[in-house]
Amino acid sequence: ISDRHVNEKEKKNVAEKRAIGAAAAALVSQDDSIIIASGTTMAFLAREIKPVGRLTVITAAVPVTQILSQHADVDVIQLGGITRSSSVSVVGPFAEAMLRNFNCSKLFVGVDGIDTEFGLTTTNVLEASLNDAMINAAQKVVVLADSSKFGRRGFGRICSMERIDCIVTDDGISEQYRRLIEEAGVDLIVVRR
């Protein structure tokens, strides 16, 4: 899977990503503190978030910061580091070091591939490393992935299936993958496209 630009990727599977974003946004609680990783589905999630109380968001994604900083009741912490032009998000040791100071209730992360044996993957190694640091800073890991991502392996491994708590996907997911994910003890939220 090549490292395509975010604008190109955002046009793919739009209905699925919007529905997935809305279902994931419903998991945000009152006065929550969350981490939002990078990826096109994260922008859909950000647009769907209706904060109750005061929401704190830590993110690597510049588009997520642009969307959520418009809310008066959302505090956005933009991670710093090397900006990847393809995803308009930051990666690298500065961003990873910042995360060591935080503990959030949930991480929302997008992936390029979900393979039940190999785990979660992305196309970029630095992004995989940052996602791992995000997992360490969150109590619950929620993966947002449209059904095309199942059975695929990207270049950089993020983590094994054991480290994730929930996957939000669309109803294009096969029965085989539904079963494998439930057997792995991961909650599955399936939205209609």
C-alpha cells in the first residue's frame, strides 16, 4: 500500500468514513480527555464530535486541530514534530516525548491494515511508532477502519490485536473477520453504509 496524499484518500469510502466517524464520536463521554491520531477518518470523527462539558483532545493531525479548535469548550493540544505532507500530521520523537506526560481515556486511531495475526499496520514507520506511543498514553484503544482495511498489511506494524479494545467499521466486513475479531476479545461496532 503506497503512501497516498490525504486529499486523495479522503475521497475514498466517504459514506463509510462518515458513518464510522459518527459512531466513534458517540463514544466520547462528558468532560473526556482523548487522543485522536492522524488519517482521513479522523477528520470525519472530529466533525461529528459534539462535546458535553469540557473536552480535551490531543492530536497529531493538523486538520483535526483546525476542526476542533473552533469549539469554545474543546481544549486542543497539537503535538509537535516533523510534519508529513501526505497526511498533514506530525510524527517523530518530539511528538512521542510529549505523549509521555499525558493519560487519556481513549485513543481513536485509523489504520491502513488489520490482519488478525500480524495486527494493525500503517504505511509509514514513524507514524506506527507514534501510534504505539499514543496507545501507551490511553486507557482504551478504539480503531476506526472501513471494511476494505481487513486482511491487509501495511509496511509499519503499530501493535498486535491484544492491545486494542474496540473496532468501529462498516457492514462490508466479512463474517470471517467478524468472528476472528470477536474471538480476539475485541468489541466490534458495525455501522451501516
